[in-house]
Amino acid sequence: MDGVERGIKERGGERTTSTTTFLFLRAVALVLTLAAAIVLGVNKQSEVVPIKLVDSLPPLNIPVTAKWHHLSAFVFFVVSNAIACSYAAISLLLCFCGKKSMGAIIITLDLLMVALLFSSIGATTAIGLMGYKGNSHVRWNKVCNVFGRFCNQGVAAIVLSLIAAIAFLLLVMLRALSLHKKSK
């Protein structure tokens, strides 16, 4: 049975199937945004990189550390996911309390979380691609060939956050669909 199209009417305290779907999507968004913030937030890798200053001298081996907070796009990503996670937790509590009067505020905030997450995903992906491919026009070298684990954790965080953003988008779409059905 599709919970959105065949929602079971509330009887004797029973939750409708559509309400269960909303709660499930909020819980998924909560867990995934938390996981994305943690995966990128603990992301750190140190490597020794040989740097050649002059062709006639041997290269200098310099230890270099890649950390998530060295790039503003990654900071934006972690903060955005932390905000979305906090919001998901609060909205989940409001749903359990049965605050139906806050529907318009919640759908607006859900839409705001979609925008926030997609913008942070876009910024992080752009910087990640720069690290993966480099940019010959401005002479930026690739770094993912040196910091492979760091880049892989970044990709995992982006995927988790993308799925969470889709969960928020589904919440908005389902809520809009239910409001449309009520208006008929």
C-alpha cells in the first residue's frame, strides 16, 4: 500500500501511513545529515610530500596535513549538515507531539533545508573536483592522488548529504501533495 495515496484515517490514536512516511523521512534526514557532518568533520590525513625547489637539488620532504576546516566550502558543508540535523531532530519531536498547526512553518523550513543542503553540496563538490582534477589554468595541482583517503571520505559525506537533501525534498513534495488533496 502506498502511504501517500491511501493514507489510513486516524482512529483511536493510530497514526496514518502518510504520517509514518513523514516520520521515516525525517528520521532518515536526521541520521544522514548527522553522518555526513561527522564523516567530513573528522576528515584529516597527513602525508609527506616531496617538493622540488631547484632542479639541481634533491627534493625536500615536507609533512602536509589535509583537514576539512582548511577549505571554507568544507566548513560550510559541515555547518549546513549540522543545522539540517538539528532542524530534523526538532521537527521530528514536533511531529511526535502532533503539532498540526505548524504545518506551514515546517514545510517552509523543510524547503529551506533543501536549499541549504544542495548549496553546500554544490560548493563542496566543486572544491572536491578541483582537488581530484586540479586546474591547469591557474596551475593548481591535483591533491586527491596524494590525499586519497581524505578525498574518499569527502565523497562519502557528499553522498550521505545528497540522500538527506533528497529526503527533505520528498518531505516537501509529499506535504504539498497532501495539501493539494485536502484542497479538492
